[in-house]
Amino acid sequence: MKLDILAIGIHPDDVELSASGTLLRHAAQGKTFGMLDLSKGELGTRGTPEIRAKEAADSARILGAQMRETLDVPDGLFVDSPEHRLKIIRVLRQYRPDIVLCNALTDRHPDHGRAAVMASEACFYSGLARIETFDKQGNLQEKWRPKAVYHYIQDQQLVPDFVVDISPWFDKKMESILAFRSQFYDPGGEAPNTPISGKDFLDFMEAKARVFGRSIQVPFAEGFNVSRTPGVRDLFDLD
């Protein structure tokens, strides 16, 4: 299966929080997308890896993802190693996405920036024929390099290089976030409080989307950064 877009996050729910509206927008245009969680999020204060895996599957169904896979990169303690890059490269060569969305270039959580570099550089190395990887059946995979890599903005309010209007899909985005019931606001829950478990965090998510939307005069948007200058074929396609 070839995908148009592959969204990568170091933790389950990274993609939902920052790029799910963009995925929904492109799905409505007939594009295909999948999701790759690099870790199981096992260091999270709330929930367990098993609970978060079920929640991730529920969220993927809400969004209509063509696939969602989880690698076994350690949460928190991972290093940007050849072993971990090769795991990402195998997925890239299997699904051959044209566009990759991945973690923020810098953020409050140190995992995010490190994962951004690891995923982005894996996209480059995936295009080198002399790096050999094999699929699950033992067949040599062909090289593949995505056309573009974009970094979604997470907790820190970075200045976006571009924003995507997600206004018609904002409610569905929030539904996908709330599929992670162990992580976010649950007025009847007894789990420990975290920086993302209060109602104020959901209010923040809405406010952030409104701030991004304000710059292009729409109700809600998501922001992205680039590490390579993108080309524009038609000035009239820009809002």
C-alpha cells in the first residue's frame, strides 16, 4: 500500500494533537494517510502502553487512517541511532509516502525535538540505495525518499512557516484527541493530574488553533515548520 502522507510521532497522540486536522483535510481531498508511533509512550504518568495502544487504534479509526503502526523505540531514553533510523526507513520504504509530517523541531518535551531530527534524517537516508533494508518477508526494499518533510508545531507556540485551514474538521480532530481517555480531561477520573489532563489544556488546544487560523482569517488552523525551503508553483494557490 502506497500512502500520500505518513504522520510520525514519538508518542501516541502527538499526531492527533498537532496534525490530525491536516490529515482529515487531505483525506477529504481523496488523499491517503497513515500514522507511525515511534514509541509506546511507556513513560507517561497516566495509562499503560496497552491502554494507549487501544486508544491509538480507536483514534486511527475516528480519523480514517489507512494504517497505524508502533515501533519499539524507547520512550524518553531513546538515542538517535542507526538501529532506530533503520526501523523508520523500513516503514518509509514499505508505504512510500510523498509527504511526511513529524514532531516539532523544538518543544517543551525534549523527546519531540530529538525525534524530529531522527525522523527527518531517516527520510533522507531512505533515499540512499546503499542502505539496505528488508521487508517482513525478507525481500530487499527499494529506496524511497519523500518529496517533503514538514514539522507540526506542538506545545511551544513556534512561529509557523505555513498554516493549514482545518475549520470544517476541528470537531473531528478533538474527537480523535479525546479517544486517548487515559491522557486527557476526565472529570470522573482518579488518575494523577498532569500538564495535559485538565480542562484548561483542551481550552488551550482550541485557542492555539484559533491563533493559527487568525493569521489566514479562518476559525481554526494547524501550524507547521520546514527545514528545507519549499517551492511554490503558483502564487494564486497561496492564501
